[in-house]
Amino acid sequence: MTGEFYENEKITEEEKVISWKTAFGRLMPLLKEHFRMLVVCFLLLTGATLLSLYWPILLKRALDVNIKNGDFGALIMTVVIIGVIQGTTILLQYIQRIKLEIVGQDIMLDLKRKLFRHILSLDVSFFDKNPVGRLMARIESDAESLRLLFTNTVVLVIGDIILIAGIFGIMFYYSWRLASILLGIMPILLILTIIFEKKTSPKFFEVRKKMAEVTATLTEFLQGMSIIQIFHRGDYARKRLNHVNRLKFIDDRYVNIAVILYFNTVFFFEYVMIALVLFFGVLWIESGVITVGTISMFIVLIWRSFEPIWRTSEQLSNIQKAVAGAKRIFALLSQESTLPDPAVPVAWKKLKDGIRFENVWFSYTNDDNYALRDISFDIPVGRKTALVGMTGGGKSTVISLLLRLYDPQKGRITVDGIDIRNITKTDLRRRFALVLQDIHLFPGDIKSNIALESKSITDRQIISSARTVKAHRFIERLPGGYNTGISEKGANFSRGERQLLSFARALVADPDVLLLDEATSSVDPET
């Protein structure tokens, strides 16, 4: 299942295993660490929301008392109080948003660290079958949707619940008759919202999936841009990208049309409620049941009550994105390595005798299409051994199996007579170094690329390693020397220079075994 995790026809089934309740349940430990700050944010939100409901009551007082009695001094005081209330509300909202944004960023940082640590623990076969773009979407896009949920959506939803409860509480206090009429409209809006959510929820999920497809496709084309240009495959790239964008556009269009219809229907009911207030208000003013100030207050409260409804579509979209993102993230976190370390590992620190392959059979696809068939050989310590054969003959596969990037289906591989499956991957790989034909340099400078940020490797070791492979000559000619920055993919160095840096990286840790996979293809014979 690991290999099929991101295939379109399989991903939905994988995510069904992770329910939204399970996904958010697994988020709770991250939230508990910030519980106190979340409580503070909730109290600030409650205070700001309730304060914002007080000024319509003061508006009623201004109309029914201050203006009616001609008391302009009291009217000015009422206006000042309204201004102070609004200013305090804005201040509380500002403090609450700042604190919640900090909490949200901390939570997402913890989640991204957890995600990346887990991805590092997965075996190479996972990355063979899962595009980089989709993994990037999990770490960045899906995690960002969860950040928005905690820093924006949840706050607005809770605030909206408090707001609606406060509005109808005020309405019933001042005119239960009028409030009862208006409350009868709310179930209609609730039913419309439920229908809207049920119709659009699957499409929001599809849009999310197709957005990941677009991101993956674009990332892969950008990474291979030189190949696309050299082989004149620009038309193919455009058509492929247009195709995935078109599929996303179809679902996007459906969702947008549904949103427009929903908004316009809500807009209609808002004016129906205002019309009802005016109609019954005029009838009841003459009998003294209601006042002009009360009617004005009700109209303001109706406008306020529709603020949450106007936000419903956006919040539903954010919630649906967050649910989909959470399910994807925790489905990824549920993936287990197919190459686990042994429960009771054998201590192995240094190669003393040699390496042995015993009747090894291996297939990348776990079927009868074997890359290696019944391979056996011995390599004693101190011997230089070359594997020679045709392209696709399994030379690189031997190296991958020796480093336990994969496990053979049959047979075994031993070092000093110990099955490598009984040694932790860290202990095993620490005694080997590998130089590939395809070199990868990381962001940073030359020094950090040779040492790979290992604090145990000194500058003297780095320079000594570079001298050994004849890389020191070109490094010391650079303006920054060993502190020279590395461009993306090492573009500021020739392929031969990149290969020399790769050699220096391999030798600096003083490995027991140096593995070369066509590693000198771009280095001149003299070097």
C-alpha cells in the first residue's frame, strides 16, 4: 500500500481508513501544549464579541431617550461610549489574533517537524513511487490549511456562535414577538447551509486532490526543465499541465457556481428579515408595543447576524480543506517503513572480515521480474572489487541492497558473518560511503556540503578530504573558499567539480568501504 499511497485511484481508500475524528484526535496532543494560551484567546474573543453587541443597545437608547427628550449632552456621551466600546473591541480582537497566530505557527512548526522526521524514516521504495510534488503538498499546503483552521476558521466559528446567541438573546429581551418571527427564518437558512455543504463537500475534496496533482506536475516539469527544452518537449509539458488544470477547473467551476447561488439566496433572506421588521414594527409602533429605537436596533442586529452566514461558505471551504489535509497528513504519518530496524540489534561498529552475498534474489516490483537472480559472491576486507556488466544488469542494485535501501526477496547479505537485517540501518550505513554518478548538492556552502552539517567533522578533516580528491585546488581559487555558497543543484560548479565535492563528502567520514557507482564519469583521467 505504501507505493500506491498517492495514486489517484488509491488515495481515497487510504484516507477512508483515517476518519476526520481520528485525524483531529491525533492533533489534540499538539493543541494540549498550548492549552493555556488557547484559553486566553477564547476569553479575549468572547469579550470582544460581547462588547461589539453593546453598541446597538446604545443606539436604541440614543433614539428612544436622548433624541426623544432633546438631551444632546447625553447623546454626545452615548456616542463617545460607542466609540470607546468599538475601540476596545478592536484592541481585544487585535491582541487575540496576534496571540492565536503565534500559537498556530508553533503548532504547525511542530507538525511539520513530525512530518519530516517521519518521511526521513521511510524507505527508498516509498520515494521511488511517490512524486516529490505531492510530498511537498503534504508538508506545506496541507499543513497550511490546518494552520488557517486554528488561527482563523475555529476563531471565527466560535465567535460566530457567541455572536448569534448574543444577538437573539438581545432580540428576545427587547421584543420576543419580533424575535420569534425572525427566528422562524433561521431553520430555512440552516437547511440551505446543510444542503450546500453536502453538495459541495465532495467537490471541495476533489479540488484539493487535483490541486495536489497540479502542484506535483508543475514541480516535476520545473525540476526537469533542461530535459524538456533539450528534447523539445515543451508542447507535451504544456498539454499535460493544461490537462490537469482543466480537470481542476471543472470541479472549481461547480463549486463556484454553488457558492454564488448560496450567497444570493442568503442575500434574499436578509432583506426578507429586514422587511418583516419594518412591516411588523410599523404596525406595533402605533400600539406602543415597539419603539423606533428597537426597530433600528433590530435592523442593525440582523445585519450583524448575517455576518456569520456570509462567512459560512469560506469557513466551510477552510474546514473541508483542513479535514482533507488532516486525513492526508495522518495517512502519510501512518505509513510504516518496510525496512524496520531489528527489535534486538547486533552491535557492529567496524568491518573486519568482509561482505558476502548468499543466493540473493531481488525484484523492485515484488514479482517475478527479478533484477538479481541467485547472486553469490564474497568481498574480503582490503580488496578492490569491480562489478562489470551491461546497462540494467543490476550493478547499482547490488549497492542499494548492501546499504539496505531495499531487502532481497530471497537469500541474505552479511558483513563479518552478520545478516545486515540484524544491524540497525544507522550502524550499517555509518561504515559505508557512496559516490553516485548523479550528484546532489544541498543548499548551503561547500564546507557544509562536505561535512553534511556533522558537528563531529572538523575543518581540518574537510580540507584534508578535499586535498585527497584534488578538490582543494579549485576550492581555494574561489572568492569565498570553503564558504562559497552552492546554487540550486550546484549550478555554479561544473559537473566534474560537483563530483569531486561528492568524493570529498564520501571520504571525510573515514568509511570502511567506499562504493562508487560510475562516480568518475565526469572527472578527467589525471584527477
